[in-house]
Amino acid sequence: MAKRIREYHRPETMAEAAALYDRKDVECVPLLLDQQPDVDAYYRAEAVVDLGHLSLNYIKEENDVVRIGVLTPLQTLVESPLIQSIASGILSEAAQMSAHLGLRHLIPLHNLWYGDEALEVRIALSALRADHVFYDSSFLENSPSTDTEFRVHHVPDTFQGRFIEVRIPFRAGLYGGAARVARTPRDHPIVAAYAVVTVTAGVIQHVSVSYRVGGSGAVIMGRSVDAQYMQQVEDHINQHRLTSIHTGSGEYRQEMLVVVSRRAIELACKRAGVK
């Protein structure tokens, strides 16, 4: 049965926001602007939390890590020289493909974990081995700080309002590549893959390729781009059975995911000047 939203909150700190989410008697959801809002979440909600006053709109470089606040608009990722300089700019490319210009100015990074409209941004972040930072109010009892946080590599479903930051390792020798199949250049991808290689003195030290299979994402890591690694990627994809969507059958998507994964890796290697 639908509930009527009867509360609106705009907290000034993450401690206040976490306290709102921790309530047991009220169903509370973040207030998000998106091209496809989560209707089911609002259908169940009794309260919404506007995160706009939490000062989470920023891009910073600190100690070889790029920190991105989750209220940073997608267009800022597209235009940021710092983001463009990371791994051949694949995160900027993914953000540009996520929505049209008007929406990119409005939609923050925070929204990307509530649907598949900006799937490529999540895939690019996985290839970059980004950490996702969440606020954990359970630590407050033993800490004098009001900004306690912890990091995870995979986003849990239970922290819908506590996602506060993405952290990307930033170092020299990162090169990236992306490949996708879609009906049109601006369409939502049928399949997509993003790859990153780390090169030192002309030698690949690390490679990762990220894509979506089944209901979750996958990142396949290796030490070199050789036949064994390529076979590992193909074998992982073939372990799953991709579902059919209105733009392509599951069989077609599965075959093309192998193709675009190879293309993404090859493009990253080309940009790095290695084979």
C-alpha cells in the first residue's frame, strides 16, 4: 500500500542525515533528481532527505588519490581537467555518455547507484579500482568525530543515503580505453566495457577490464595483456547468461560483450604505446 510522504529534511551534517536514516518507525529515502526516479522507493517512503547542504560537491587531489564528492554534477566530471587526465579520460567519457547536457548539470554522482541510466560511469569507476566511501554512524559512539567514514569496493544496498565520496588512485602510467555497442552513439549501451592498464618503463604492470554481467558488475584483473588473460575474460563472461533486453537478445549481448572487452583492452594498450 502506498504511503504519503509527510516529512522533508535538509540536514547540515552527515550525523544528522544518518540519524534520519537510522529511524525504525519511518521509511526514509534520499531526495534524488534523475531522468528515471526510483518510483518504488518514493511509493514506500514517508520521509525524504535532501542532501544538498552537506558540502559534497568537490573534486580534490590528495596524496595520489582523487576524491570526488557524491553531489558533484556529472557535467563537472566531463569538464574537469583532473578527471580528464586520469587513464585517458575514461571517467569523463563515461559521464558524457550518461545523459544529455541539461541533465548532466543537474544529476550528481550520488544518483548513479540507484538505476542503470549511468551504468557506464559505474563500470569506469570499477576499472579504475575506485573506493566507495560511506558514512557509518555506528562508529559515532566510540569516536569524537562527527564525520566517521569507511571504504568499500562494492556498494551495499543498505547504505542508500550514506554514500559520500569516491576515491580513485591517481598515478603516472595509467591509460584507459572504452568500447560499447548501442543503437546510436548517444543511446543507452547494449553492452559496454572499460579497461585500464598501468605501464612502467614501457611494460604493463597491471590491467583491469570492467563490464556488467547478469545483475552485477565484474572486474577482471591481471598482470599482463596476454592470451591467458584474454581467455580469462572470455571465460568469465561465458559463465553468465546475459538477459535479453529490447535492443538485443541475451545471446547477442553475450557475444558482443567479449568483443567490446577486447576492444577496450586493445585501445588502452594502444594509448599506452604497448602491445
